[in-house]
Amino acid sequence: MSWYGRKFQRFRELPKGLMILHITCKVIFGVGLGALLAVYLKGANWQIIGWALIIASLVLSIPSSYAILKK
């Protein structure tokens, strides 16, 4: 088993409460980072930046989605 495999296995073995807390912390971090970017980049065109982030997240999620959905 690779290093990543061991880490994912340990993540899967977490109690349900800790797993939810871990994911919630990641979401809160993302919201906080977005708020900071909104404050510091006032002159930026947020519509273009928003669409670029959405497209980047979709492209980056392709490998994991493929691995989850394949047989």
C-alpha cells in the first residue's frame, strides 16, 4: 500500500464526528479565504475570477470522479 493509500485508509477509519469536523473545517477555510480575497482584490473583475475558479475546480475533480465512478 502506498503512502497515499495508508492516509486515505486512516481517514476512512475516523469516527463519523471527526470526519464531519474535518470536512467542515475545510469548508470554513475556503469561505474565509474567499472573504479575504474579496477584501484584498477590490478592483478585480469577480465574475471572471469566479468562473475561472469554477472551471478549475471542475477540471481538477475529473481524476477523482473517474476513480470513484469506474468499476
